[in-house]
Amino acid sequence: MNLSFLLRRHQAEFGPVLAADLNPATMTRLDLTAGNPVVAQADLRDTPQFEMLIEQLLSARQATVGVGGYLENRVIYRRSPGLFGDPVVPARSLHLGVDVWLPAGVPVLAPLPARVHSRQDNVGFGDYGPTVILEHELEGTWFYTLYGHLSRKELADLTPGQELAKGQAFATVGPFPENGDWPPHLHFQVMADLQGRSGDFPGVALPEEREQWAALCPDPNLILQYPCLD
């Protein structure tokens, strides 16, 4: 069964992914593409400066939480050319998840019953940092959710195969530099198939491969259900 269709059919059953007061009135969609001149001209290699940029974008919208990024062709990955591309290999810039930009320390929750598939600390500037992948089942179909840029302190407490109840906290949003050296945020992604991977999965793809990655990684807002992303 098509995973996007399945997620739509079960939307009323999903719980929150973050234990935070995500008031729609204080959330805004962030544009991190080259089309946003504030982002295009910023020095994104300096993480404290990058965090100030996020705060500036939120303040301009009178918001406290920024969200967005699904299938967004972003300029921000130029801060990590060794990870997302080099002079020989075309740069990856198409974001496959939704980012929720908010303070470190916010608990991360299982939005539906889950089993811990894998966990891994993807160290390196611009990478995921501490990462958890959960597996879920709906109507006999298994699929996966990925949570990147977490805190290290909870990672060691998770064991592959561990069962999680809907709404159970299993991690927190991590601070930099341990979160891959990003301004604090959660990268949330949905995958129909892990393709044999464990503890890691591409969160950024080549723009020309948009169609195939969109089929593999459906819109995370089918679970998040944030009005500002509709």
C-alpha cells in the first residue's frame, strides 16, 4: 500500500513528536533556500552566527518555533561541502525531512507505538549527530521514522528492539556542537524502506532525483500535521 495514503488514513491516531507548546500562532515556516537573501548572504559555517540568523528569522515573524524544509532545495548545505558534495560529485541540497527549530532540551516523543530500529552518533561537522530510527506498523505495513540532531545523553539508554509506547519520550533535542554542529533543531523524516541502512539515512538528496526520493520519503507533515506547512 502507498505509504502516503496509509499515513493520511491514520492521521487521527498520531501523537506529537515534540513535548513543547507548539502553538500555531507562534510557529512559522522558514525559508532556507537561496531565494531568501538573508540566508544566501550569511556565513553559515559559524554555528553561533547561524543560530543568531535563525533567531532573526523567527523574530521577524514574531515566532518562537520555525518549521519546514520538506523537498526544499536549500543553500545551507554549502557550510559542509565535504559532506554534501565536492568539486567532482554534484552537491546534494534537496531536504528530505522536516526541521523543527526550537531550543535544545525539548523531549522527543514517539508519535505512535514503535520499536527502536537503530541508533548511532553520526559525528562530523554538518552531519546528524546523535540519531535514532524507529520502526512502526500500520495495517501490516512497516515503515520508519528518523530523528536527527539529538542529545547524546539519552542515546546510550536505547537498545535496538526496545518497544516504545505512543507518546513516550526517548530523546531530547541536542545542543551544538554535539548535534552535528547545527543550531538546535529536530530533523524528522519518514522512510518507506531503509535500503539496508542502520543508524543513518540520507536526509539530503540531489535535486534531479526529487521524484524517486519523494516516493521513498513521504511528507513528514502527514504525521506532524503542522498547519503552517499545509
